Amino acid sequence: MNYEELTAIMRDAGIVGAGGAGFPSYAKLDKRADTIILNCAECEPLLRLHRQLLERKAYEILQALNLIAKTVGAKQVIIGLKAVYKKTIAALEPLMSSFDNMRICPFREVYPAGDEVILIYEATGRVVQPGALPITVGVNVFNVETVYNLYRAINGKPVTRKYVTVTGEVKTPGTYYAPIGMTIGELIALSGGETTDKPAYLLGGPMMGNLGTKSDVVTKTTNAVIVLPEDHYVVQRKQTKVSIDLKRAMASCSQCRYCTDMCPRHLLGHPIDPAEFMKVASNHDWHNILPYLNSAFCSSCGLCEMYSCHQGLSPRNLLAVVKKGLRAEGVKPPVITEPVKVVKDRELKQVPLSRLRKRMDLEKYNNSAPISDNEIKTKRVKVMLNQHIGVPAVVDVKVGQDVKEYQVLAKAAEGKLSVNIHSPINGRVVEITEKFIIVEG
């Protein structure tokens, strides 16, 4: 298969990054890559779908991964995962000899190991320059489910389902292969319903996820639904207001610098300094603008506010506001040309995932959430038109039209960064808006 054929398959099948922001995967393929990394680090606490999927579908995923490497001409393939994923490693090891230049790279169980920049350093020793893309150091990174979606696409099945872990305050935690457009409430019902009287619904991981509702729907980037009591520490942190966060920083920031000392990107030498930012922001200091500009290099992992700060302040939230404001005004981050230097005692300052779970009162929810491939049916799907970074797909059906599973509902915007979107069920189109298409079975 040549490069053009593979990119076309990825675009037409609607494949986007299934573990994060949803960047169209065809646009990541690059012939400059000498290394392909499979990301099975599962950055967030409580998430486990990637290790389970790789264990269960190891050969299929490695086949698709090998195809990517051969197509772009990469010299090596690295499978990055935590050493504690023993069952997954055991499933992979007998298959390694079937593929050329492919190896397993186990590493410590720390947060946020799944950050692309951090994963690249752990697997290759290469440091991605601040603000640069992985391809600048010759690396392409794809997560497990993204590569599995490629395997399915090669066999004629576009992306219409998503593996989602449902855990927390539910009767039977599990990981389900859910139709895209299915409601969060339906997924929770599959897990036996809530076990707390006043639940809150966290969509995504505890660190970088956001609060949602039972009427929200599964998209191509939905990794988890975590049900927590509404008075839980994580829920309370997600509900803070920026105006109050800033006032609390003015009153309480002691400049202990723990937020900076444990910042994962700072430890790799990137010029992100949450402590310095908190100092200038809380004092309304506009003479020293560099900490504001350097906010662009924050990965938003949340470690500073969810773990590091003993005052319970929110550097990440405030940094995010500044980043958004700078982008809106077209202000670009500083260009860093000199090679950055990794902090010498970096390993001593990394945060073990077990300690992070305990600090966030999540240990009791760290259960197996076993994966299931049982076919999940739903009578109605609400399929969002913008489930990826880039331009939303363009509607290609009409109200009242009958559609089949896998049929294109919306086509990738011509000449733009975009992908196709397909129907997860057989049914009839009953509503179309600028944001979604509803299909009833």
C-alpha cells in the first residue's frame, strides 16, 4: 500500500486520534518519520481501555502499526507502555518476532506518561523542542485504539464505535464498545446505574476531563465516563471559577514552587514556569510578559493544581485562560531555537500514579472495568459533526432519508483538515442541525 492510499483510507474511514483531542490521523502520517510509537501509556488515573484492547487485539493492532511503518519508511516501531501492564506485555512478546524492527519499551507508572512529548523522551531519548511537533524529531505517535480503527478500516469498517470505560460510583464498572452518538445515560445503565444519590458525571479522565450530563453523547474521543459524588474532591476542583481562582492566588500563593518543580514539561527543559506565572498574574504584573507568553507551552496536564499545590490553587485553569486569550489575539509563543536541557533529577520529581490516585481520593475506584466486545444496540444516535480538530464534516444526507450502518452521514470538507462521519446504526435521519445529525433506528 502506498502513502496516498493509506491517507485516503484514514480520511474516508473517519479515523482521528482516539485518545485525546481528535486530530485527523491521516494528517499525522509523514515520510520524514524514522520512528513510529504506539502509545499505550494511558495517561489518566482509572483509564484502562488501551491496555485491555492491546492485550485482546494484539496481532491485529501490530499488523496495522507495521503497515504505517512500512508505508512511511520508518526504521523502527516502539510500543510504549507501563511495566505494570504485565498481561498486555505477555500478549505482545510472542508476536515481536513476526515484525521487523519492532520492540516493547516498558517504563515507570507515573503521570502523565501518555503525553506525546514525554513518551517520545522515554522511548527514544529525543526531546521535542517547545512548541514543536513530534515529527521534528522524526517521530509519529498513534494510540492503541486509533491503530485498531485503521485495522478495521482496511477491512472495510469505518469508525462508528468507541471503547469507553465506565467506572466510579456504578454497580458494575466496565469498558464498552459503544455506538458513537449513544447517550452517556445509556452507558451508565449498562453498568447497572449509579450507586450514589447525588452523582456528577466526569467525561474523560480525572485530570483533564470535564463535567457533563447524562444527555451528552459518545464521540470519537470519549474515553471514559466516571461517576462521582457531587461533593468529591475532583468534582469540586472542576467547578472552580477563574475569577475566584485568581483572587485565591493573590491571597494564598506562597511561591513554594512545587507547581514548577513537578511540572512534567518543565522537567524536560521547556520554559513553562507555573510558579513564576502565578506570581506575575496574582500581582497584575504586565512588565514581565514572558511568563504569560510561555503559557503556550503548558500541556494542561493538571498536575500543578490537582496534586502539587498545597494551597489548592489552580495554575492550570489560569494558564488556560491566558493561552486562549493569546490565541484569540493572534499572539504567538516565543520561538525557542537553542536545545533545551532536561532537569538532572527529573526522575526523582515524577509523580507515581498510585500516589496521585490516593491524593485525589480515587483509589477505591481503581477497578478492572473489564472490556467487552458484545454488540451494544441503541435506537437513537445523535452524531456530532465536529468530533475532530479541524473543519466539521459537511452533511451528505437529508431529513427523512433511510441510512445503513457505516453509510457516510457527512463528508470531509474538501481541501480542509477534516474526515468523514458515518452512521453507527441502520435507521432514518430525523433531524439535521449545524452541529449534529440524529438517526433513529
